Amino acid sequence: MLTKRATILCAIMVLVLPVLTKATPVGTMDIVYAGQGASDAIKLWGGGHSGFNTYGGVYMLDKTAGTGQGNIWPDGLISGFCIELHQWAPDTTLKYDVVALEEVNNSFMGGSLGAAKADYLAELWGRFYNPAWADGGPYSSEEKSKAEAFAAAVWEIVYEDMPTSPLGWDVTVDSSSGSHGFYAQNFDSATANSWLHTLNGFGPKADLRAVVNGGKQDYIIQVPEPATVCLLGLSGLAFLRKRKR
């Protein structure tokens, strides 16, 4: 039998436990991993990996169906950036939910991304993302290097604890406690850090969403402007033709 004091203590504990809310889908997409855009090899620590060699850069996703806001993007190739290091790209077509970026629940980090990090990512994309990194290639060494630095900056924002100012971001140092944190080697870290340090909230912000699936990697994607929807469809066809050669 619980004493009065123990009952009060239990009630307090229930009140302070974090509540992990599920992201609210605004649509769906059927997608599969279709290869890399501009990217290069990177060695990283984060998301449960230690000295993991992988590709950092643009992921190309082949969309074949959608519902709701998922149909803002035409069927074909969509460029995005991975936001889950601890899961793998989908090698078969799977249904993904389209959600607001701040609502993405990262199972490794144990909570949603949140508005502050979503704003950082939107400004990073608005200031520095280059559509040429996903135009089908071939890609120059500079394009590969920049896209790789961009991916590292994305992972820095996702996996590190929030700094007190943008100058606190550093892709070469794990600045977080416990299993959280991120750092990487063998890439242009100076460019990634210089981009992160400019994110003061006053730069242009891209209109971003996330596509999420409980068993595979989640991705950041940009909402296309109406005038570019047809161009995106055409560039996707060109990319597929180049991959089949």
C-alpha cells in the first residue's frame, strides 16, 4: 500500500515525464533510394557509429505515388538529405509519411527535432543548398565537396545539443553529452563550419518537409515552387537515363 508521501511523489514523476508525440502526417509518398547526387566519402562519429565510412551528400529518391501534400512533388526523382545515421536507405519501394520538419522523431535522439533545429536547417538550405548537386551530373570535385560539407552540417544540427550561439556548431568536435553528438573527418569541415556560423535567423529559409518511415532512413526535402515542378520531373528523367548508361 502506498503512503500519502509516495502517492504524491508518483504523481509528480508522472507529470515531469517527457511525452514523445507522433508527427502528424500531411500526406504520403511511395519512394525508394535511387542513388546519390553530388557526394563524397566521409568518416563520421554519430548516431551509434564510430569511425563509420560512408557517403555524405545528396540522396536521390524515386517517387512513384503519393497522397495529400505528397503530391506536391511530381512522380520521379526527388533530392534530399539523410537525417538518420542509425538507419539505412530503402532498397525497395516503401510508403513514407510527409511531415513538418520540426515534428520528426529521431529514435536515436529520443525526441522530436523541434522548431529551433528546424529553423537552423531551413536557413542552412535557404542560404547554401545548390540545385546543381542533384541535376544528374557528372559532378565536379567542388560540387561533391560542397554537398558533402552540407550533409555534415545537417548531421551536426540533428545530432548535437543546441549551442548557445551559431558559433558553437563545430563539425570536428563532439560537443554533446552521452550518446548524442556528431563529428566527422576527411571532408571540407572549414566550409561546413563557416556555413553553420552564419545561421543567425535573418537569412533566407527554404520551405522544407521531412519524409519519414519507422524502419528506414528519414530525409529532408524541399517543397518545390510551382514554376519548377515540371523542371523537376524532366531532370528526374534525365538522371534516370544517365544511371542506365
